[in-house]
Amino acid sequence: MTVDAEKLIFNNALSIIENQSELEDLELNIDLKLKIKIKTQQLYCVLHQRFIQTPKGMELMKQKIMKGDIGCCPRVLCHKQTVIPYCESIDPANSENETMVYCPKCKGLFKPDYLKHQKLNGAHFGPYFAGILMLCYPKIVLNPKKEVHIPKIYGFKIHKESPLHP
């Protein structure tokens, strides 16, 4: 593909993201429209990654996370700790980027509770967002002391030398 064609695709994708035009309104062939649609999705993903790492984006995401819009940790000992979206990849072209959620309390990765988050391309968040958010807002961890489960049988602690002790 030529540089001019790439420039045309990029400019059309950017105008669609900025709501200056619609894909259906463009008078181009079907193959070019498909390439513009794919490039629009990839460009939006990259812009979203960058925006949520700005101070304004971090504040907006912190509010969403604290409201529980992303979900809560499924572990009982985390006491409904809100989770942070995460993905191992930043490549928006990879359609298999699974969105995961990171619990800052137990430091575990889980599948999201909500189906709409499971279907979302995880590259919109990337692997760096959770770490940056926790550095900027350390109080995002509710009650940071970690509880350890003590196994019991009928209310009695299992002795350390027992073969049943974990």
C-alpha cells in the first residue's frame, strides 16, 4: 500500500473518531472502507491507552473504579476490593487481547465479572495502567492489610505438623 493510501486511511479514521464524518458517508470502495474501519478501531485503542494515562484520564478512571463499574475481586478475603482493568498486550491489532482485571489487594488477575468487559479488547488499557494508577493513587487499595486464611476443622486450627496442614 502506498503512503498516500495510508495517509487517506489514517485521515478518514481520525475524522470518524472526531465525529466529523461517518464511514457510510465516505464514497470509497468496500475494501478501503473495511481498512478504514479497522484502522479507526486501532487508532481509537491507542488514543484511549494514552488518554487514561494523563492526569484527567487517571482521575476519571479512578472514579469509575471506586464506584465499582469495573467490578470487584472474586476472592472472599479481599472484601469486595474494586479491581483495575489490565491486559498483557498493547497491540490493538491482536483480536485475542483478553481483558483481565487486577486486584490491588491480593495482586491477582481474574476474568471480569461483567460480560461487556470480557468482550472488550484489553489493549485499550494495556499492562501499564494498573501500575501507574496504583502509584498515583495508593489509597485505591481498601484496607491494605492482607488477611491470611487459617484452615480449621470444626473450629480448631490444624496443627503445623499434621499432614493436612497446607
